[in-house]
Amino acid sequence: MTKVQRFFQTDRALDETLMEQLANINSIYGIERVKVEPSGRVMVEYDATRLSRAQVEGILERSGIAVREVASA
């Protein structure tokens, strides 16, 4: 297993719907952890032997979560 962390910024304020959408992607095979900050920054940790960066971005998009990738620091 190769764990990778990617950081994203949501395009809207956190609300109940967005939190439910984020919780649902946590159950997808290969997604190890999703952490949400109050600012709307989202950290997705995934197994890079199972998923590519493009696949993770596609999962977010298909889940209705519009994000842009940001630097990890």
C-alpha cells in the first residue's frame, strides 16, 4: 500500500449536504481517510496502488463535490 494525501479546497461553504457527500466517499475502496477543516479545506488520503490522482478527483466530482487542489502546507 502506498498512502498519498491530496489537499483540496471546496468551492462552497461547509453545510450538511457537503458533509454527507464527503462522508460517503470515505466508504469507497482505496480511500483511506477524509479530513475536513472548518475553512473548507479537505484532505483525502488514498491508496495510490488502487487509485490514481485523476480517479480521486473523479470520485469527488461524481459525488457532487466541486474542489480545486491546493498545496499541502
